[in-house]
Amino acid sequence: MSDKPRAKAPSPKSALQPSQAPLESTHDLPEAMHEPGPMIAMQRKRLKWSLTKLAEKSNVSISTISRIENGLISPTYAVLARLCEALEIRWADMLGTEEQRFAKGCRVVNRAGTGVMHNTARGVYEWLGADLATKSMEPTIVDAIPDTGLRKLEGHEGEEFLLVLEGSIVFFMQDYAPLQMSKGDSVYFDASMPHAYYGVTQPARFLSIVSRTRG
């Protein structure tokens, strides 16, 4: 058997003419940690809404909205989703990305660690495929915080798939017993039911894919 390295096969993409090349976005550099507070405040003021009105529309407390806008806390996925819906902000705009619409044949590539980073009370979220505004899934890699016993369960629209990538976590869901999950374990569930996940060992990392309505 020869030890010589194999010649690289020509890239299929290189064989395409520019006009034939599929729509593609590739990230090679990591994104800075993103905070959505300024976008929320700007849209609320554009609509001439008070904090009270946004709280009523989104079912998020006035104090929480104020703290998010001032960068004192980072919202969880459930809170961010409710604010997006109430303010009619596109997900890509909330994440501050240069988005493109989903089209037949397109793709977006994220190299390891190059997603849009967002630090929340539940851990560090890395949003993948954020360059596409009108997609029906939200893939995210989450570094979960340790389980301290102070748990808060929240629900949001859609269905969710969770796959443990590293370490172990405990998954909580209303009406179910806590579920211990290790690397390779997965769960698919109704995301509208209040739920939460915390790390049992550190680091504890998992892939979350949430389905959502295109828009």
C-alpha cells in the first residue's frame, strides 16, 4: 500500500461557471458575542411603544425587557422568540447578520466555532446558519450551565430536537420526570411545553434544532 497522499479530487463547485454556482455563504472566522438589546429598543421606539405595551404584546415582564435593552441580561431563546414575534423583527435582523433568503440549491457553511454567539442565562448559544433569514429550522449549539437546582422552565413555538454532543445534561419537561442524557442521546419534543436543560458534567454541550415558521 502506498504512503503517498492521494491527489485531491477537483471540487465540483470549481467546475461550475459563476452563473451556475449555487448560492452559498461560508464563515471562517468566529463571530463576536452578539447582544440583541439595541435592536429591540430601536424597534420598540420606532413603533412608539412603551415598555408596558411591549410587555403586554410579548408576555415578557417590563423589568426583563428593560434589562435586555440596557445590556444587563441576555434573553433565553423563548424570550427572544416572543420579542421577535411581538415586534415583527426577522430572526436574522435580531441576530445582526447579513442574511439571504432561502432559495432552491442554496447552502450556508459554518466552520467550527464561527456561528453567532449569544450568552444567555441558560448558557452560551451558537446560532448556526444565521445568514439565512427564511429557513424553517433554527440549529444551535449550546454550552449548558451547571444544574444548581434553581430551574426555570419555558416554552416556545415549534418542535425541537436535542442531541448531546459532549458531557451529560439533565432535561426537564413539564409533566415528565427529569431525563438524564449522555453523549449521543437525543430527544424530540413539543417545544411549546415548558422545558429546560442543564449540565450535569462540564463541559456539557448539545445541538438543538427548533422548527419555526418561515418569515
